[in-house]
Amino acid sequence: MTSVTTLDARPADLLAGDHPIDIHARAEQPDVVLACGGSGGMPSENDQYVGLQARNSSAHSDIAWLHRNQDGTTTVALMLAHGLAGTEGS
């Protein structure tokens, strides 16, 4: 599953602060986090990739991609996968 949105913020502003990227089970259940990751790090000129770690036994293997657009906005693409890591002992 993939989700794409554009934020009215520069990637440098998003990456400079403490802004976690959280994947929630449903909008109606904001307490149930499937995966999350920090938005810090060393971005390239236009792109930053963030690995999201599984939470609450969700078995998610997710990636967030932040892309700097020429108009000063940021496109954020979330690529969500379930069960890629397999299970221990199989």
C-alpha cells in the first residue's frame, strides 16, 4: 500500500525538529501505532528516506520518502508492507 501527500513545509524544516512519522491503524484509533520512525538524518540534496520500525506486533516494514519540491513544499510518500521480515524460526 502507498500513500502520498504534499506538505506546505520545506524538508529541512521537517528534518530539523523532532517530528516522528507514525503509521496508525485507523484515524479513529490514534493510540494504535503500527510503525514509526524519526525524521532526522542526513538528507541528499532533494530526498530523504526514513525506515519505519514495527510497533505493537504489527509486522510492518515501512519506508517514508520525503522529496523537496521546487516550490518549497515537501512530497511525502509512505510505502507500507506487512510481513516482509517473515517470522522467527521459519
